Amino acid sequence: MDDQQNNEKKAKFSISSLGASVKGLGAKARGWIEKTAGAPMKTREKVIGIIVIVIFFFAFYVTLDANKYSSLVRVIEGDGKVGVNPTADALDFGDLSRGTSAVRRVDIENGTPIPMYIAIIKTGRIGELTKIDKNYFTLGAHEKTKIEFTVYMPASAQIEDKYKGRVYLFKIPTFGLTR
Amino acid sequence: MENNAKTGTIKKAIVRSTINIVTYIVIVGVVVVGLPKFLSWSLNTPYPMAAITSGSMWPVLKEGDLVFIQGVSRSELKVGDIIVYRNADGAGFTIHRITKLKEDTLITKGDANFMDDSPVKYENVVGRSYQIFGKYARLPYLGFVTVYATRK
């Protein structure tokens, strides 16, 4: 009697596995979700899941596509002394004495037909000394603009100290939702 | 019989929800109203907190910091203290360090500034920046609300 029941179970199992392999990967995934969650997903949960996945990939793309610049400045002794290093790779403000400031300009161009929301975030110790003329703005399709980064060396800066940081320029497609 | 049980359960749920809402309102009320009053009482000043709206005290106090102010008498003030005072024109407050103590006035300067400020009358001093274990008590970024409100 027991053997008969076992055979029936095995038979059912083999049929369901065959069904899964025929239906392909989608069915396998559904099976995995059912096993993990203990119940099949409702339509509402599927919609929420898809939205979460889309948001995740969007955020991932924006982060990966961001322009990253390392930024640094060195404090030197003296009055009104400025030594700028002409590098294009980094926002290098060179050597500044107390009371002086240096400006760096970055050209950005939106080469796509989609308007982009630009968000600029500065980090590190140099971030506290840096002023950006515009941090958050929308750049229209095929538009160009200049962003000015100004570092002012205050009286309380330590001589021979190096202030470093990073500047992140995020470009978020707006699809015309903001101006 | 079953209907009575259901009604009882619903009533209990409503009472429980009402108690929860009232509790949250009381907690929020105590924090919003009670905390500033408690700080005023414990720090002995009507202005127990101040937001840093510029970089003039960098790097000790940074823009966007929220600092605590302690009420002090004239005799307690000394050179090197960071004080808060009412501006002479009555528009706002300034947080700077004392550089000189004179008979009728005191002189202050922002650490990041090159020049001294105009003399400040003792009666315009609101208090001194509060210290914990020798360090200025500050809550980074919490003052940005005030910073944005000032700029708008």
C-alpha cells in the first residue's frame, strides 16, 4: 500500500518537473518564487516588483554614467600667491595662499535628445571650501553649459595642508518632466 | 452571538488605534515644544540653539551645523570663547570668537576671516557656544533648514 502511494507521488513529481522544463525559464523562476515565498505572486506584487527593478536599474545607470572628478588644493604661505596646475583630468586648484581663490570651469554638453537634470555633489574636506555657481539645473537636449567651481582659502586654513575631495556630476534623464 | 463578537473586536481595534495616535501626538508634542523649553531652562538662555549660516568659523563650526548656546554672565566671558551676539542693526545674530575684552565692549572675529568685527556691547551677547569634553557641541547638517530659509 505504501509502495503504491510512493509510486503515485513519484509519478506526480516527474510530471510536474517535465511541465516545468517544457514551460522554460519563466516557469522555473515562478517555481522558485513560489517555493521561497510559499505562495504564487499576486498581480499587485508583480507590478510592484517590476517597478522596483526598473527604479534599481535606473539608479544604477545614473550612478554609473556620473562624471567623477577628484579635486584638490594645497595651502601655501604668503600673501596673494596662486599656483595653478594645468591638468584637465582633475579639478586641481593648485597652490593657494590664505585669502586667495581659484576658479575652474567645466564644460558639459548634453548630446542626447532627452533633457537631463544635472545634480552636482561635492564631498571631502575641499568640498567645504568649494562654491559651485549652479548645483542643480536642467540641461535641454543638445545644450551646452559651463559650471564654475571656486575655491577660497580662508584665514583658518593650515599652511602646507592638502584639501582633497571628489565632485560627482549626475545626469538624470527627465523625459521632459521638468524644465 | 457571532455579530456581537465581531463588533467587540472592531471596537477594541478602534480603541487601540486611538490610544496609539494620541500617544504619538503626545510624544511629538513633548519633543517639539518640550525639548526647546528644556534646553532653554538647562542652558540658561532664551536661544538655546543656533544654525551656522556661513563658513566664517570654519573649520571649528561648519555651514549647516546646529550648535547649542549656553547663557553666561559678563564675568564668565574670556578671550577664545565662541559667542553668539545680536547684530547692532538688530538683523539676526553672529557667532564668532572673542579676540579682545574691553571695558564696555568686546571684539570678535570669525576664525576664517582676516578682519576683526565691529565692537560688540556686552548686553548684546546672547551666550557662549556649549562645549562637551572640551569640544564644541554641534549637530552637522541639522541647521541647513535655517540656512535655506535665510537664503530664500
